Amino acid sequence: MLGIILGTRPELIKLFPLIKKLKQTKLNFKIIHTGQHYSKNLNEIILNSFKGIKIDYSLKSGSHPHASQVSIMMQSIEKILKKENFNKIIVYGDTNSALAGALACSKIKKIKLIHIEAGLRSFENKMPEEINRIIIDHISDYLFAPTLLAKKFLLKENINKNKIFHTGNLICDSINLVKPIIKKLCTYEKFNTKKNNYILCTFHREENLKDNIRLKKIVTIMEKLSQFFQLRVILPCHPHTKKILKKNQIKTSKRIILIDPLDYFNFTCLLYNSKLIISDSGGIQEECCILKKKMITIRTSTERQETLKVGGNILIDVGSFDLQKVKNLMKKKVIWKNPYGNFDISLNMVARLKKIK
């Protein structure tokens, strides 16, 4: 039997097409949700949006420092692995949920560990997610690389080529599922804005939240861009981000509209119809590239290097913000290429999973 370990909003979004396809092919599987994202807005809304995801085990690990969180998850996952007759386990990406699942699984010889979204590298080793990715890749039995560049990085790290498969990225299937719906939605109208007439912003990464000075600079960048383009900024605010803004008494002007996180359909509608996106999210970099939307990534490095090569995404160091870079991006004619594969990624993955005994 196949086990799927997940715990965050992005994992739910990306794994949904695969889960849907697994159900259609009647392949026996169970889902373990660690509870890493425990907020209703980050968890239940996504589950309600994507009907058909049945969670078999809810661990409710909650918020803890990295080491504690991984340890708590591992202990619970280990008990389930010993109880169930799994012969293969899927973990996705670079989250603490994926790391905990991979570490727990690696101790049990009869279980094959499959890492989906393997091979991503920012080459910034102080980034927690980078450490997670590297560890998971090097203890996995099978590595599903979303791009040829990701596969190249894995081979450079001397991982056995017979373990690596270039599969494409499941986000292509997720977007394909929601695209007919988001084209009919007008979520932006709720905020008295029009199509292509607002900036969408999200940020949640530790490096952008733990430093109060850096956080203030991000807010300043939003204000400057809002003023330059004469557009309002819509900021779906992660509960943790909102808490830190309040704690540090960082206030925003009326130009910035703070809202609660949205379900995937409404958020993707906002993304699809925006003038510009500002974010530190890896997943949003992929979505912008596929949906042909220009984006500013407020980080000094990215593991989604393909999006930089396409030309629709630029990195901005918040410590030395350069408005000219943004002006150049908006003037630039981008020849959009999708490095993440054609649709039906999930169908190909199911075929690959069936071959793993």
C-alpha cells in the first residue's frame, strides 16, 4: 500500500491532482496529515476547495521550533508506519513534514521512499528548506525531479541516475484544474479593484519575518511600488505574518489591503488578474511562470532558478531595493516558456508509482 505524508497548504494544492488520479485508478493509498499548517485558513479551506481528499491520519503537530516539530512528527509517523502495511511512501518538497516523513521512513527497510519535487537547489545552506531538500534527496529510494535542471543537480551530487526520474511538476495539473474556474471568478472586485489594476503580495518565510528591520523594509517596498504604479496592494496575510506585524507594531497605509488567506481558486484568480506579484513563495514563482505573470521575489536566492531564466521573475534584495530593476522588468518583453512540463503530470506519476514494488 502507498502512503502519502503531507502537512502544508502547498503540499495539499500540488498533491491533489495526483490523489485524484490515484483514486481513479483505484490504487490503494492512505494520507497522513502532520498538521504543520493547522490554521483553518491554511488547511480546511484548501481541503474544502479540493473535494475528495480524505485524511486518514491527522497528527495535529502544530507550531514548534524546527527540531521539536520534526521530532514530534517523526514519533507519530513512526507509530503509523509500524501499524500500516505500507511498501512505499511519498513525501513532497522541502517542508518539515516531508523531512519528518522521510527520516521516519528511512529507518524501515521494507518501505521505499519517494521524494516528489526532488533536486531543487538555492545553494543557500542557511535556508532551513535547503537543508531539508538535501537530506530528503540523499535518503530517498526514488527521486521525481520536476525539471531537467533539478535532475542535473541531483546527478552532480552523485545520486544514482537509476533512482532519478524527470516527471514535470504537479502544479501544472493543479493550475489546469482551476483555470476554467478562475477565468469566471472576479475576486478582485471584492476589493474595489479591476483586472490588471492591483499588485498582489504574499510573504511568510522565516528570513523575511525574524528580522524586524527587514520586515519594515518589505512593507516600505510595497508602499513604494504602490505609489509608483498608483495601484493598491492586496496582501493575503499568513496568520503568523499578521501576528509578527502586530507584535512589532508595523503599520501599513490604506494603499495596502490586508486580508485573510484565501482558498486556492480565489487566490489564483487574484494572481491571474494582477498587474504584478511580490512574494517570497517558491510555489508562486512556479505559478507565475506558468500563468505568464511578472513577479518580484523578495529573496536573495531561489530554488526555482528556471523562472529566472525564463525572465518573468527577478530577485530583489530588500536591504538594497532598486526601483529601476522593477521598471526594467515591467518594460521587458518576456518570451514565456513553461519549464515544468505539459499537463497530465499526475497520470505519468501514477504509471511510474505502479512500477515501484
